Amino acid sequence: MSADESLCQSCGACCSYSSNWPRFTIEDDAALDLIPAHLVNDRLSGMRCEGDRCCALAGKIGETTSCGIYAVRPEVCRTCEPGDPECTMARRRFGMNALPTRE
């Protein structure tokens, strides 16, 4: 497990920041077909959420989390990196400190 994966598994803020966050952007049909249908929202535009939390997220924010579809997660989830502006914004919402940026 990489350091980035470890940081994410003790956070999960980006997966609970907004119901508009886990959206589909550049995925092709083959990639979208890998995401279980029960986890896709009714508009077919992103992940299903309960409130602002992605339904694929398991665990407690800020403690221990995991993605139930990590291997096939949407591109927007793949591009969010620990310490980047999106990560910092999501962590701030949950009262967590920003992570150091990668150099």
C-alpha cells in the first residue's frame, strides 16, 4: 500500500464532501459498465450518494475508510490526490488539517 492510499484510508473526506463530487467525466461506456448499477445515481451522471456521502464509501470519516469500488472508481476520484486543493477543501469541511502537498 502506498503512503497516499494509507492517507486516504484514514480520511475519506473527499468521498463525503458533496453529492456532485463523485461524478462521471471522461469514463467510456466500458469503464462505467464496471461500476455496480446500484451505486450509480438515477441521472446516470455519477455515484449514488446518501446526503453528500458516496454510497461506495465504507467506514468513519477521519478514522478508517475504504472504497468499495476502488479498482473501478470514477476518474474524478482517481485524480484527487492527498494534499491537493480538492483534498484540502474536503478535509477542511470535516475540521481536519490540510495534508502536506507532494513535491
